[in-house]
Amino acid sequence: MSRRYRTAISWVKRALLLLPWLYACESPVALPSGCVRDASRARRVIDTLAGIADGEVLLGPDTAGQICFGSGPGTYLPGPVLALPSDTSDEEAAARLVHLLHHVRHGRGLVAGERARANEDCDALVDQALREEAIAHVLEMQVRESLGVTPARPFVNEASVIALPRDARADAVLAHLRDHPEGGGGYEPLGRDYRERCGR
């Protein structure tokens, strides 16, 4: 074995020994203000999704470690942080978790950054973002239905959406989001917010 080869192996070993130390020194992901971790409740929320196809397919091995609980309807932040509402049942929080996990998998920043600066059409970008939101909202509604949830935060059109065939539900929610950019009826002002982000 040449000296150069032995030296390379020695440096690789040193680097491997440093990895745990570097990992330990990483900055923790910042949580939204007022959002606190609750490992036992996070595990309960995830366990609620056992056997629910709309939820199980999106769960990852570290989902529980990404969850915190706070005020508001819940949100997803890069990291990722999955901020769930603290004032709902575990079942309703589980349905919201599925909504947020869709954004983790498919992205939420569809109208920001380089794409908007590249002069892409804001109308098209906002519409694409709203399509992903429509799918996420339908997933949330379907999990609520599967779990028999009477939501503390219902969507105004939830019953009528669930009454539709599954392949028609996202289009119905998308039409609602387009018609109500300022939100209301359980929806956040998604159309307005995405339009503002694209404008920036």
C-alpha cells in the first residue's frame, strides 16, 4: 500500500470521526413563535393515521421530529417544520399534518425566488400554487372523513366537496380558491398571499 493511499485513508477516517461532532453542532431548526415540541402528542397524531391511505403514503421516518404545536391553523416551514394546531383533537391535527406533508413533498414556494425573477407569468405561477393547495386541502378533508372528525375549523364547502367523486374534488376546491383570493370560510387568503409573493 502506497504512502499516498495510506494518507488518504487516514484523512477519511478523521473526517468520519468528526461527523457526529459536526452534526451535534448544527443549529437547530427555528420554530415559529409560540410553537412547542410535544413528542408524545406528535406520536399520537401520527399513530392516528395508521391504516389511512391518504396519510400513510406521505409519512417519513422523521415526521414526528419535525412537528410542533401552536396557535393558528398550522403551517409548513422549510426545515421542515410542521406546525400543527394545539387546540384541536389529535384526529383533526392528523388531517392537517397530511395537508402539510403534501407541501413537503411537492413544494409550496412556487411563486417566489428565481422563478418569479425569471419573468415567469405570475398568473400561471399563482394558479400552479393554488392547484397544489387544492390537492392538499382535499387530502385534509378526506382524512377528516376517514377519521370521522367533526372539525373545529371546518371548510365552508367541505361537505359538498366530499360528496363529489374523488377525482372531481381538487377541481372544486381550486375553483373556490380562485373565486375567494381573500380566504374566509375556513380558508386562508391563499390567492392574495401567493400574488403578493410573486409580486415581490
